[in-house]
Amino acid sequence: MKADLIGLLFPRRCPVCHDVVEDRGERVCKICRLKLPYVREPSCRKCGKPLYAEEKEYCRDCAAGKHVFRQGKAPFLYDEVMRQSVSRFKYGGRREYAAFYAEEILRKCCREALLWKAEAFVPIPLHPSRRRKRGFNQAELLADELAKRTGIPSDAGLLRRVKKTHVQKELSREERSANLKGAFSVRKGNLPYKKVILIDDIYTTGSTVDEAARVLLKAGADSVYFLCICVGRGN
Ligand SMILES: [Zn+2]
Ligand SMILES: [Zn+2]
């Protein structure tokens, strides 16, 4: 009864069409589920981006050995549907999407995530000024939902964003790396983990995950993985 009342007062919104979800207990409309752009196999064995040549194992970037993280995965391709969905999540106050994204991440990527045997989820932090403006950190909400469902704790205080960076999407790969240099610092004291999973919303060039992984490895981690909601297209 209590759940019904909450449902009436705060109806769940669909992460695809943004309308109220009519089906009881569902997080997405039946019809909208068909529009979700799941990453299809084959996908890059390192970053999880879809591949367009059957015989390849890695995308061009991963084959070139550009990354310092160990492995990562995301359930969705970053297409127009997901661009709108994630934008509502981040800027439109649709925090309830976090539970949907977390469930999809676990449904599609749980085999890998289990093999990693990670000790903590670490959300990519926002700079405190940006966090204040937005009111929350979307990666932290996601990490909390993942923690609830797996028993692996979320440690949102491990990484801090100590440098204000420019918006990444207009920058080239080289500019992104330069922009992020020195962006993160690790909480003082001994690093309590060897294996961690970074949590972010979108993986495109990997610059953010790499920079966060770099500081964690330097602090004593030996494997850093990532889970995201979406990955960009591979090559
Ligand atoms: Zn819908
Ligand atoms: Zn790759």
C-alpha cells in the first residue's frame, strides 16, 4: 500500500520516452525497451565498444595500447536515444534512472564484473563547484545503486576532482588528456583496495577513466576497471 501511494505521488518516468511508465513495477515502457541500443557482439575485449569487423578482438585505440585501465564494459551504445536519456538524468532531475541503468549494467555486464573481483566501486567525481550547481553527482548515484545490488561497497570519497576542467566533448583526444592532467587526487593514507571499478556515465575516448586509473595505480592499486551506462562507437 505504501509503495502504491509512492507510485501515485511520484510516478516512475521512462528513461526512453520520459513519459510515466504505465506497466506496474517496470522501469521502462514495454515498447520503449525495444528502442534501447544494446551493444552487440563482437565488442572490444578491453573497452567494450562494438566492433565492425568479425575477426578483430580490439578496437583501434585498444589495439594501439593507449589505455591504462585493465578492462571495462557498458550495456548501451551512446546513440540519440541514450544521449537524451542521460541528459535528462544529469540535467533534468531524473535521478530515478540510476536504478534502471544499474540494473541494465548488471544484467549485461555481470559476468565480467564478477571475474574482476573488485573491492569497491569508485564513481568519477565532479569538481565541488559543478556538483554544487547540479546538486548531485550522477556517477555517485549509479555507484550507490550498483552497491545496493551487489554488496560491493561504493567509495565516493576515494577520488577527488581537484582541477576544474573544460567540457570534454568539444575537445580532441590530445586536448582531452591535457585538460584532465592533474584533475584527480586520491584520498590520503594507504589505498585500501587492489582492484577497483570506476563508474561513469559515458565512455568515449577513455581519457577520463584513464586519468582516474593513472592516479589510482600510482597510489597502489593493481587493477582498475570501469563500468559505464554507454560506450561510443568503436573503430
Ligand atoms: Zn517509454
Ligand atoms: Zn577498445
